[in-house]
Amino acid sequence: PPRPEVLQQTLCQQLSMELRAGQSLLIVGESGIGKSSLLRAIAGLWSDGSGNIRMLARQGVFFMPQRPYMFLGSLRDQLLYPHVRDSIVSDKEIEEALRQVNLGDLLEQHNLSDTKEWASLLSLGQQQRINFARVLLRPSVQLALIDEGTSACDAANEAQLYGLLKQRLRSFVSVGHRAALQQFHSHVLWLQRAQAGDSTTPYSSGAPSGANHFSLMSMADFLQAKPSL
């Protein structure tokens, strides 16, 4: 339940959507409007507040933050996180996952058993690719929730990573600012800040005072609207 001492903000009112197999969603809107907050609520990372979210069993969902969690341990452990001890993934599978995310060069520089401070050793772009390799190594994952998860990757690597997700997962949901992300998603959830005196537009739902407007549409319709974000 909401804590009385915390200022509450309604992200969306009466938002209802369903992602079917093969569909993907990009959440867009101006900075600070609540895109990441909504994604974290969907992921179950925030328990404060109210609302209902129904989705896959938790073991089928993988949350991917902008800065992935890295820790002192072996390179193998980084790839198997968060199931480091109970994983039955072979070294051959780990090596293949690294190559798929264009990190095969790490195998030339390090042993999978090497214990190092990977957070300081690897660039943020490399860490983000490690996170995508983690998804590839977890057969139970069907839905990825990606919060600026490719922000430090170049265009070629970003395209490679999203291509892997399309092949591997049932669906994925992303938050991001780069227009290049649009090509990897089939639908858009467009959040718009409600202003006093606002009226419903063809691309925006009405919203009660204090709640964001939102529009849920196909990517084709979103691109036709040509919003300035």
C-alpha cells in the first residue's frame, strides 16, 4: 500500500494492454515523465503504490537496467548471474553467448574462471552486452524489460542485440530515448504530461488531474503522428 509520508504520483490511469507473442513495446515520453518508474513497477521492483499488474511467472521475466549489476567474481559468474551456483550451463554455451553479443574478444584476453573487478574493467557498453548474454543463457526467460539497456552501445551492436532478443524471446518492453530503437519494436506506449485544460487528442487518452495522458498504438501509427519528444 502507498506510504503516507511519500508524495504519490499517478503514472497512468486505466492503462490496460496485452503483449502477444512476437510483439514488442517501446515506452516513450519526455524525460522525467515516469517511463522507468512504470517499467520498474511492471518488473515488481517497486512495491509502494497501488495498481494491478498481471504477467508471466517471475522466472520468465528478466529486468535489464541501464547499468547492469557486476560484482567481484569470475567471468563465468558474471554471465550466469543471478543463478550463479545452481546453473547447469556449460562453458561452451557461455562462450557462444559471448560471441553472439560480440564479446568474443574477452575470451582471448581472459579465462572464464578469472576473478576480477569487472565493473571497472569493462566499459558500460560491454557490461550491457554481458546483460544480453545473460538472457540468452536463461531458457526460462520469455519477457525482457529493458531500461535504457543499450544506451552505451553503438548502432551495430544495438541492432545485433535486439535481433537476438527477437529470435530468442516471446516479447520485450523497452524504455529509451534514441529514435533508432523504434525499428526494433512493433508497438509504442507514448506518455504525455497532463496540463491544465488539456483535452483528448486523436493520439492521447483523457486522464484525470495529475495522471499522465497515454497513447498505445502500433509503431506505424506512432511514426505517422511524428511526435516531437
